Amino acid sequence: MKVRCANLDDVPVICKMYEDFFAFHAELQPAYYKAAEEKGKYPEYIIGSENDDLIIAEIDGNIAGFVHVLETKTEPYDCIVQNKYAVCVDLYTSPKYRKRGVGTSLVNAMKEWAIKRNLKFIQLNVLAENENAIKFYEKVNFQTTAYNMKCPL
């Protein structure tokens, strides 16, 4: 397996993966997410950004998964310890490549990315219905520190 930063040549495959990612989330929470066509602007933006990266995992020359990671910092409130940290915006492994270490390799690459930037931690959100993802994140040492809750009106 090869793990590297994505480039513009990777965008068409990443777009298809994002469409699958969006459709999956729409199935889990249709009140909040919908399937959408990814036309490339989002991945191109990430690739060109100084604070974001798309890291991909390749198996036999095929993109098996990706993680979108970005650098940010806490809001300047007196009651919050100020930190620069990473956000795992999206992590996706193609179904064909699941249970082959792709997700773990991407998380490890994301951790290395954050360490090189002297960031303090990695934060992410995961849908409550996505039990497999929750188990995976716990396995790679993510811990629940807050709950994101919604009140439908």
C-alpha cells in the first residue's frame, strides 16, 4: 500500500468516491444529508489549500481510500485552552478495500501530518448511526469528548 498526498490527476476518482460517501451519509441521516454529484471543485480546493490536504491510499495503483485533513485552531475564548489542531473532515475507504488496513494507514498518515505541523490533537465528527466507523475510530485511539446533538423543529 502506498499513502501520499493527492494531486489533480486523482480528482476524477476522488469525486466518484465522494459521491459514494455522500450517498452513504444520506442513507444514514436523510433529514440532514443528501446524495450529491461531486464535480471536482471541492477536491481541487483541498489540494490547492495551505491548511488542508487530501491524503490517499493506493493499492496496486488504484485509489483505495482518502482522508481530508485540515489545520485549525480553537476559538479565542478565555475559558478554552488555546490549541492548534487537525480536523479529520472526511475519511472514506472504498468497499472493495475495506478490512485491508486502508483506514488505519490513512489515520496514521493523518497523525504524521498533524505531528509535522506541531498540532495537539485530531478531532472528528461521526454519525451516530455509523457504528462501524465509531468502532474503527475507537480502535485507532479516538475518544469521545463531546456529543453533537440536534433538536428538530
